[in-house]
Amino acid sequence: MIYTFGCSMCKWHWPTWVDWLSAYGHEVKNLGRPGFGSHNIYWTLVNIIDDITPDDEVIIMWPSNHRVMQWYDQEWIEEKDVWGFFPNQAGDLWYTKDQKWLGLYRTHPEHLFSFTHGIIENINLIHICQNMLDLRGIRYRMAFAQNIWLDVRPEYGEKFRMTWHDRDNLTDKEKELARGIMSLDPVAKLIDRIDWRSFIDAPVDVREPSTWNGMMEYLSLRKEYIALKHTADNHPGTIAHHDYALEKFLGLDPLSGRHRKLALDISEDAQDIEIPDFEFLPQAEGDLLLKKYRERME
């Protein structure tokens, strides 16, 4: 069994690389969810690791650095008076059990952590998860959704705007901050302790932030991936996911994949589909893959 963890790069309305692993004969349990940050991945792994055996494999695609989650309780929520931030009034956060408003959720836009904190937290959680998996003797591979040194924090204000899809190259300012962060003694030692060999796109030079890559950087390799994206939604189209799965995870020539024609057909069909509403709710589980695409892949 392959257990996969990640954000919307793992679970979306058209087939992702996780779905293509299944299509090529692998048994997969997809634990990814849109909006997930590194903390969600870590706590999900903690929650289910007793179900994973050394015969299984874990694949983690780490999300962008700005998604830092926070543990809440009712006292904090009352003190900050941020009731309207939460998606419902039932008090259900991630992992809420008997006591309402006690659980994990996104950070409030008026109480965000620094950009630097987000990056260091992301790197630290990689190290913790690797240690946890190593102690259990569980095989794992890792990847990034995007170069984590990019500043892809959303823009808040009168209009909320996502920025992750607009970025592909580091600015000089981002490079300078990255090198500054990596020069901090405990962070430098942390980076040295991470097993970068487990990353399918390991940085050519860990100390050079521009050599860190993720799936979003993979999109620049072929014009086809850009041409077959959705007209409004900025997630990679399924042809990019197909080729990424074969080349990066299965070590196969993606152009010779027996399902590549299907991936092209679905990409073309999905270019103009209406994107269903997604509620960022703790209890929102299940498969987002549209039924018509799931049926074509069976």
C-alpha cells in the first residue's frame, strides 16, 4: 500500500499524480486534501502511523510555506473575537472530539506568523516526519508542491487573492532571506540532518535556494502542460500529473505511458469544466475526483 499525503496537488477534480499511480496498478490510500499545510500532514501521519507497516510506502508532497496551522480553544477564540473566521458555528475543527472549538485549524489572517516562521516550521516538520518514519522502518519518498522559498502568501484585504500560481522564480530579496534563514545555526544544522536523498527532486545544492523545485516548477518543462491547463483554475492539468507520476515516482518514460492518451483526453475535456465549490471544513472528506473521470480511469 502507498499512503500519500499532501494538498490539492494530491486530490482534485481531475486526476492527480496519486490517481495515476493507482491507474498504473499501485494500491494507494490518498490522505491529501485541498488547503492542507505541513501541520495537517504531520498530525495526519501521527494519527494513522500505527496502520502503516514496513511493507507499505509513504509519499509526502509538502505544501507551500504560508500554510501554518494553529491549535485553538474557546478561550482564545473568545479573547480575539474571531468567531466569524470559522466555517460553521458547530465548533468543529480538525480533530475536535467532545469539547467544541478545541482542535486544529488555519491561522487567522489578523494573527499570522512571519514568513520566516512558516519556512522554518515547514523544514522542521520534514525532519520530524523523516525521524518518525525511520524509527518505524517505513519506506518513504518526499517532494515539494513548489519551491518553499517563494513568497506565495495570499493577499488579504477587500479582495482575497491567491498568489501561488503567479510565481516560478525567486526574487533577489527572497534569495537573500533564504540564505539568511539557512545561516541561522540551528536551522543550518536542521537542514544538514534532513535526508535529501528521499526527495524526488532533491536540491542540486541545498544551500542554493533557486535549486529547490516542486511540481509547479515541473510545469515549465513542456508547453503542453501550460496549454492544457484549465482556463480559470491554476492547478496543473492531469496530463502534467500523469507525466509527473511516471517520470518522478515510477521511473518510466511518460510519453510511452499506456494511459497518456487518456490523460490528454481528460485534460482537453477538463479545460472548461465548472469547478465545484469546495468547503474548507474539517469534516469535508471523500473523493473530489469528478465521477466522469473516475469512471474513465477504471
